[in-house]
Amino acid sequence: MSDWKNMEQWEMVLPPSRPTVEELDRIEKYIGSYSRAEPIAILGSTPEFRDLLYRMGFKKRFIFDKSIDFYQRMSKLLPLHTIDGEQLIVGEWLDTLQKFKGEFRVILSDLTMGNISYSDRYAFYQAIANALVFEGTFIDKALVFDFEVPTIDELFRKYEQLPINLRTINDFSSEVLFCSELVYEKKRVDSTELYCLIDNGEFSDKIKYFSKVARMITPEGFTWDYGIPWSELSNVYSSFYSEQVSYPNEDSKSAYFGRTKQFFNIK
């Protein structure tokens, strides 16, 4: 099981594996007219969301995270005063969300889907919907497998031609670990298994170096449930809402171009 206290170099992680400026702007416009007394929840310790809500003046900010260590590490990426007034709710989301029925006007999430096993998805999204007030909104970004999946060979040929820097290391992690044919075949991302495959395979020194430094972005010892086609998951995902609006990643230079969507799910 992934232990998020081992995610030690989050400052090296770049969008789209974190919220983009466009996604944050969209959220800010959506909640801009809300009373600052409205309670808002964040799934995980996402610094960008915490900074946004503090800057906008929301007083009741709930952070749901099972790892105190990860919460504290993410807090160090923020100005000290930003965390003033936050309420940290520690525990598994499936357990803690159920204690807040009908509580939140908005719940924010960025790429949380893969952290939830396929078997728990229905209960997870039901718990989120139950935690919202009537007409409350679950704002979420998801990696959506409705795209043509590249082969490992195609991706390696691409990265052979690219310089090695923080941007391309992030992109290598996003594409090779999370969007390749291996994910589609296994319906799961296992960082340790994939790094082992590359390190022990007959690949170039450059690809093996990409594999080595990609551990800064996605460490060994982590797993995510991704790869099942969106057509098989979308009904469960949206079944608790009366309205859903989605915005695809429109940045053609993004590693997740055409692969992620930001959803506004209205109860």
C-alpha cells in the first residue's frame, strides 16, 4: 500500500500532476460569489487549494488526509499564516467523510481517483456526495482513460530526443508511468515494478537515467488503480449528481493533454 509520508520531494512535482493555473482560475471564478463562511473541504493536502481558499478568505477549511506527515510536509510549501484556521481531519477518506453528512458547499480534489481501489469507488463517490449540501459541488480532476494509449517503445523514442530537465522528468513520470500501454494492460500503476522493468531491460542509458531521476517525482513503493476505460467507470462517478460539467486539459504541451478532465459535479 502506498505510504504518502514517503512522498518526500513534492516541490519537484509540476503541473499537470498538480493543479494548473487554469484549473485554479476556474475554481476561483466558480466559488467567488460564495459566502466566506461556507465550509469547504479538500481531499488531501494540496497546497494550491489551501493557498487559494485562504487567499479568498474562506474561514472554514477542512483538510482530509490520512497522513499527518504529508500534511505537515505540504504545509512547509506554504506561507506560515496560510494554515491558520485549517481543520485537519486525519484518516481514510471512506471513513472520515461519512462523519460529515450534508456539511460542505464544495469539495476539492486533484487526481485522487487512482488512490481509491476499483472495489471502493462506488462507496467513495457516494460518501463525497453525501458530505455535500444540496446543490453543493464536487470539483475534481481525473485521469480519464478514453484516449489512444501509447506503447512503451513510442514513449521511449520520444524521450530519447528530449533534454533531461525538471519539465521532461515530470512528463516522463506522467506519460510512462500513468498513460502507457502497461497501465492499460494491468489496470494498475506500480512504480516499483515499472522502474524494475526499465532498470533491468535492454534500454538505452538515457532512458535508464530518466527512470532513475523520475523517482523524485514518483517514488518507488506506490500503486494507483488506473487503466480501466472511462466508459466503464463514468456511470459510477457521476451517478450521485444532477448536473456535471467537464473541462478537458487544453494545453497541447501538457503530458496529460487529452487525458485529464476537470469536473464540476453538482448535487
